Amino acid sequence: MAALSEAQTDQLAESPRRTRYQANGHRGTLQPKPAPGRQGETSGLKNSELSRRALASGSDGAYRWAVEWSRRPEDGARRARALLSRKLAALVAIALTVGLAAAGCGGSSGKPAKAVPVRFGQVEHVFAKYRCAACHPVVNPSLNMRPGRAYASLVGVRAVEDPRLVRVVAGDPGRSFLFEKIAGDPKLGDVPAIGARMPQAAPRMAQSDIDLVAAWIRQGAKNARGKTVSPSVPTPGSPGPSPVGDQASSPRGNATIEGVVEDGRHRPLGGAIVTLLLRGKNLPGGEEHYRVAATDARGRYRLPNAPVGQYLLKAYASKRIYVSRIVALEQDAVATVDFGLPDRVIPNPVVASPHVERTASGTDLSMIVRGNSLDPNYTLAVNPDAGLVFELHRPDGGPGLWKRSISKRLPGRWIFLAVDHQCNISSFATVSG
């Protein structure tokens, strides 16, 4: 609303009735004290006519109409000015309220609210709530999530499953492997591209708990004393873009995958195997192993003629914990995919009596598997020379004889292994070719 001068408010105070006005598109009313009578040349006009003229000409017309009406004593002018001042003060208060509300909601005109500090004790409470220490280090000793040990195992420490990453990068949740493992990738259905989401085989953490861990990392990943303490590590990598794409329909293509497999102390792991799996609703368990590459003494592997599209890679080594990766490759792509395999603690499962018998129609494969919680999709016979891997079967999926007959007669050595639902790998049992 346009501000009126002192002289104008003196003249507006004359109105013996409620005076309508319109200024800058806003309508309102003034209620001055009635005057003793009308004066001036407009005394013969009706109120409706005066209103029509004023509203037709906007705020200036309203002012002229009030001037034409009559003049009031000085005390009326003071009351009119006071009334206008109160109205303007109310408008200023409303404007300030709107501005503060916009600032609180991240509006461009205000500063963001100061973040509430997150203590490491609150983060440890989240770890305890989801019983993280029940598996780390009890099942997976590469990470210790027990109270008093978790901080030193997380902040500035290289991840094992993906050696390029650091578990917690102070100030950067997006580059922190811990955050990826608990939050997952929204483009992959809230599962991480590397390994299983934590806690494993359980519902996703509450979003409020995930947000709290993220805030702690963003605020510097401080310890219980309020300081950021971490070892010196190489510049941490980044998880990279989400591996999204159409499901690969064939185990072969024109892409190439290569990389290194390390142990839990980041040493090259020779004799490990990396398998390629396709996924689909029509496959047993939703996925099937097809191809394999073995690592050399330096832990290096290479998988030529890799398919185009999205699929899985899994790395195995004797008496370790296996790690899976989701990848998505384009035509003629060359991708580097590294793995780190933690040591296993639980001696489960156990394989024995591996057997390979070549027949006129192909090859019969079998072995004895003992243990608990066996994973029926990961009882495998691998021929590294042929670059092929086969899943063995047992009707009840439990301990006993697992077998399969294939239509190929493949020369070379065979490697037999089994896996349980906690990702523990048996020892490798080898049959010479």
C-alpha cells in the first residue's frame, strides 16, 4: 500500500463516515471520528457517486475525494495518523513473519537453520540398535563394530569389499562406504552396488537413523571427544554412477572387465575366482552363474567378451567371505572392477569327496556338502580353463550329495566350493584334469 504524507492524512481525517480507498491494488477501510458537518464544493454529491469516482481513479482518486470532502481539526489528524501507523506496523510484522518462514524452509532470502550437532555416542546407539557387533567382528572380522572399537575401524579406513573406497570420509557421506552399505542406492531399489545392504537379511534401517549417521559424517565424523581422528590414507575414491541399465540377456558380448582381488589386509589374492551371473525371473533363485575368470599370483583377473547391460559379478576364494557387485556396461566398454574378500571366522560350510566323471554324453559332477544354512544358488563346480561355472543341486537344499550332469566334456582342473547364507565360503576342493 502506498504511504500517505502527513498533509494527506490530515485531509483524510475529515470523513464523517467509513471511507473506502484503493491503493496499489489493495482495498481497505479507515474509520475516522464523524465530522460535525460537510463543507466544500462536493457536499451535494451522494456517497455512491463519490465512491465510484474514487475507485475508478485508484489511490490518487481516493485522495482527491477525501480532500474534496472537508477538513477536520488537528486532533482528528493525529488519530488518523496513529491508525495508519498501526496498520503499517501490522503489515511489516506479517512481512517479517513470512520472511522468517521462508528462511526456515530453505528460502532463497534466508540463511539455513544451523544443524544440530550429532555425537558419536548417538551413532553408536544406532549400531547397537541394529546389533551390528553381532556380525562385526563375530562373522566378518575385517570390521569391529563393538563399543569403543567402532570409530577406529571406520573413520579414514579403507574398505575391504571395494579397495578404492574408504569406510567413512569425514565430511562426505556420498563417498563413505558405510553410508552406501546402510542407505543403499535408490536407483537400485535401495540396495548397494557392492555387497549386501546392512544389516544383512533384515529390513532397511529407519530413515531417521540413516539420516543421523549421514549428519555425523557430514559434521566431520567426530569421536567421543569431539575430534576427527583418522589414519593417513590415499585420496579416497568415489562409488561412481549407479550401475543401471537393461538386464543382460546373454553371458557374452563385446565389453571387457578386469581388476584385482585382494584379501582383508589388501594383499593380492591369487587363486581366487570371479564369476559372472545373469539375473531373471525365469532363472532358479532369480540368477544363474555362467562364466568365470581366475586370478593370477598378483591377484589380477580378466573377463573378455563380457556382456552389455546390467548383471552381477561375484568373487570367491577359499575360506573367505564372498563379495558381489552389480555392474552395467555399454558397447565396447572396458571396466575395472576390484574386490576385497574378508577372512571367514565360522568354519561353515565344508565340502568333501569332489568327483568328476566324463561320460559319452558329457560330464557328471558331484560332491558332499556339510553345514548349516546352505545357499542352494552357490554350490559350484568351476572349470577355470574353460571359463565356465556350473551350479550343483540337491532337492532339499540341505547337507548331503550335490550333483549335476552337463552336456560338455571339458578338460582341465575343476574347483568345487559351497557357500552359506552368511556369505561364508568353504575351502576349495580341486580335481585335476
